[in-house]
Amino acid sequence: MGFLLETLLGGLMAGMLYSLIALGFVLIFKASGVFNFAQGAMVLFAALAMARFAQWLPLWLGIESRMLANTLAFVLALGVMVAVAWAVERLVLRHLVNQEPITLLMATLGIAYFLDGAGQTVFGSDIYKIDLGLPKDPLLLWPRVFEGGVLVTPEDLIAAAVAAVLVALLALFFQKTATGRSLRAVADDPQAAQSIGIGLSGIWVIVWSIAGGVALVTGVIWGSKLGVQFSLSLVALKALPVVILGGLTSVPGAIVGGLIVGVGEKLSEIYLGPHIGGGIEIWFAYVLALAVLLVRPQGLFGEKIIDRV
Amino acid sequence: MFYRENGQFKTSYRADQQIFPVRQDRIAVLVLLALAFIAVPLLASEYLLRAVGIPFLILSLAALGLNLLVGYCGQVSLGSGGFMAVGAYTAYNVFVRLPGVPLVVALLLGGLGATAVGLLFGLPSLRIKGLYLAVATLAAQFFIDWAFLRIPWFTHGSSSGSVNVSGLTVLGLPIETPVQKYLFCLALVAVFALAARNLVRGHIGRAWMAMRDMDVAAAVIGIRPVHAKLSAFAVSSFFVGVAGALWGFVHLGSWEPAAFNIDRSFQLLFMVIIGGLGSVAGSFFGAAFIVVLPIVLDQAPAWLGLPMSTALSSHLTLMVFGALIVFFLIVEPHGLARLWSTAREKLRLWPFPH
């Protein structure tokens, strides 16, 4: 029982990170209709920026405190991501308005290659550490309730809390601020939004910046756990089934989908894996998403797709 | 002046319905084929044939297959690398388990294996559409990758799915030197391109295009979505499967599942998009672009005399590749084939503007 709970918790932690990446996908898709394959590359780029700034800043400015250096690095990395968002809008999206979704998708793949290359050229291609100074000793929970108790690391708990706060902040931003409202207006109907005076290009910069910020948080959480390296950019492939499972247009869908996939992967690897050979977590999420889509073609929470002639 | 169709009257249905209705086009195609079959093997160096010629031909075939599905039928597939793998491993199994089967038969059976798997993974397309389908086809890619890595029966018991073939012959002629390989691929590709060209102008192709333009409307006017979509998946997978078998047998000789990973799928999709959706010639343009570009980019620092570490140059290559892709999509979102057809329209009117 304790083992099962541990597996579940581990799955939820992994799923939370998938949710964060999926969130980036969904935000951009809703606002601009672009299926952003570059989200994984953005995670890598942001994490690299953060890791290297945290390393460089103490050398440049002679900052002693790790806390201060990390904060400054985070702010700088955020700035870098805003610059990336601006460049993407100015150099790519603006010129591809009204193109086929597939063309836009390929363009974001181009952006992904570019960011992968640029990140490693500018920031280096070794494995870097992001040291946030979080406690790493595992905690033993409820040793009396379950035999052997349940092991969790406080790092994971803090990461979960950060993710939850981020999602709450985003929800507040979308519901309560004027900018958030115009973002939702654009997501609902770009043409109607334009006709009442909402500028699309500004919205795109904002939404790509937000996605960049989400990517940064994802990268920092993931990087502080496993180190920042190229494989981080492949995590996006794990988040794709999450997006379609939850529905391309649904933020709650991204979060729920991520948790389902995270838990499902871990459970299937343990209970199904031994019977049909290991390594099934590579495709499990995709097959799960495929099965769900056969029942609900728009994903669990997506808007119903209505065909008109 | 030279490319003008006035004076060419069509006096029979045959003449009206032929593949290349303009005489200059027919001549151009014949000249091109003659160049490809005779001049290239005589003039090109072995390195050029091995590094550019053969990969270009095989990947054109794969891109052509994918273009039938994506460009003509409008079903985006990100699993084409997986279907190539199915083709390669099916052909391998036929080749190893049934000694004495001719190479061409093994390749075609590889294509049929891919067709079967393609049909299976095409079934969801009846219910799932658009980007959802694109991501769903990734299921095929990852599942197939995994299956060839982990299930020993498919790979004849070899560890981690790495297999190799040797002693290829066709009609008693060996396929060993680059020139022989090139000519063999070229012959197959030419036949398949002709078949594709014929398919898309006939009944099936028109059903596909109707499905692409609007599937509900197509169903209303009596095109059966099940037939149209599944036939597109079947034919496309067959092409891609044969290309995969060629890639394994002729180009690589020994391979493992990683040769057909997701990067291959993306590469094929790039070829189709950059070449031009819904264009047979575009598949070839796209393949040429994507095959040649990395080679040029790899050599560029050396040509320019810039000393550079391998890691840095590979990262820069990645950057330039990404930037060029975006650039081409912006400049000509309809692909190189559109540039070609624009040029042809200009040529028809030249030297008078109207």
C-alpha cells in the first residue's frame, strides 16, 4: 500500500511537470492558433539561461548570496524569454498570419531547432546544475498508517506548491486583469477581438512571454532535480499526448491530463511493463491519448468540434 | 517563347487526358530522365552518389508517399518514420526467413507490411481530425520504435534491433557499387513517381483532394470518407514502406530502429511542406533541399576558412537550419513547387507580359 502510494505520488510529480509544459502549449494555441512544437526547446533555453546566469552573476558582480544570485538570474532569464517571445512574433508569426496550421507547426519546429542550437551556442552544451538550496533529504510520511511509511522529498513538495501557485496566478491574471481579459477575447474569437480594438501582435508577444515564463519555471524545477541538459528539450514530446488528452483548448484539461499521464505512466511501467517488456512509458501516454480521443475526439475538456459545410 | 502551347491542338480524348498535356513538358521530362539515368552515373563521383544521390532518391520516394497523405488527402501524419521502419524490417524478415525471394519482391512485401500497419493506424483518422490526428499518429511512431527495439521476433533475434543485409542482386546483377545502387533506386523511384502522378489525377486522387478541402462536404456529395482516408493511408504507407526498405537495404546496409526515429518523421514532413503540399514534383524539390542543406552547412565553415570546433559547428548548423526553414516558410508558404509553377506561368507569356 505504501509502495502504491509512493508510485502514485511520483507519478503526480512527473505529471505536474508535464502539465506545466502542456499549459504552455495550450496558452499559445488558444491565443494564436499555433501548435507550438518549440515549447520543449523554450524550456531548455530558459533553463540554460537560468543555470548559466546563476553561475556567471556571482563572477561578474561579486554577489555572495546564492539566494540573490538565483533571483537575479531568474529575472534575467525571464527577460531573455520575453525577448525571445518578441523576436518570434516580430520575425516569424507576423509573416505567417492566416497560413495553414500545418505550416505554422513546421515553423515552430524551425524555431525549436534554432533555439536548441542558439541555447547551446550561447550558454554551452554541458550538463549544468541549478542549485536552489532546497532540502533534499527524503521525508517519511505516515509511518504508522502504512507499513514502512511513504517516502517523499521536500523538493518535490515545494515544486508542486510552486506549480500550484503559478497556475493560480495565471488564473487570476486571466480572470481579473484587463490584459487577461483581452487574451481570453482573442482566444475566443480573434476577428471579433480585433474589431473591438485589441491588437493581435501585442497579445501574441504577451502570450508567448507567458509561455516562456511557464517554460522557465518548468525548466528550473526540472533542472534543479535532474540537471540542465539537452534531453530537457525532448520532454516536450512527453507533454504532447497530455495536450490532446486534455483538449487543445483547455487549461484545466492540460493540468488534469498531465496528472493522468504522469500517474498512468508510472503505474503501467510497474504493473504492465513486466508482462510485455520494459520501456513502455515511451508510448504508453500516446496510446492512452489515442484511446481517449477515439471516444472524445476533442479531448477530455476541449471544445466540441463542430463541422459546418 | 520556347514554352508555349499554342498550336498544340488536342483532337482526341487520349491527347486531352495524358499526364503531360504540353509537348515541352513531355520533352523536359524525357530529357530529365535521360540526364538522371545516363549523365549522372557517368559524371558524378562515387562520394556524391553515395552521400547525395541515393539518399535524395530514397527520401524523395518517402516524401512522395507522405505527400499523398498530407498534401492530397489532408491527413497530417507524424508517424512516417515508423512506417519506414515497418517497411525495412518486414523486407528484412522476408529476405532472411524466406531465402531465394528476389530483392524487388522483398521490398514490395516490405511496402505491403507498412500498408497493413498504416491502415491500422489510419483507422483513428475516421474520428480524429487535424492537429489531434497529427499528435495521435505519433503513437504509431513511438510504438513502432519500441516494438523493433524490444520484440526480438521482428528483428530475427538480433539484440537491440540492429540487423544487416548483404549480397543484394536484381535479375542476377549485383547491387554493390554506388552507381548500381543509384540506378536501382532511380528505376524504382521513376516507376513510383509515375504511379503517383497517375493516381492523383484519377478517381482516387480526386476523392482524396475533396476529402482534404472539406471532408463533410465531400461526404455529402457521395465520397465515402472510409474509402478515401483509408486508401490514402494505405497507398502512402506503401510508398513510405518501400522507401524505408530501400533506405535499410540499399543505402544503409545495416541499421537499427534509431535510423527511423521521430527526427526522420519530422524530416519527411519538412520535405513535404518546403517542397509543396499536393505536388509530386514538390516532393523531389523538398527532398533535394533537405538532403543537400545539412551537407552544405557542414562544409561551409571549412570553405569559408573559419576554424571551428565540431560541437560549435553542429550547434550553428542547427541554428541555420532552423532559421532557413522559417525563412522558406515565410517567403513561400506553398513550397518550392509553387515557385516552379509561377516560373512556368511567367515563361509561357515571355517575352510579352500579357
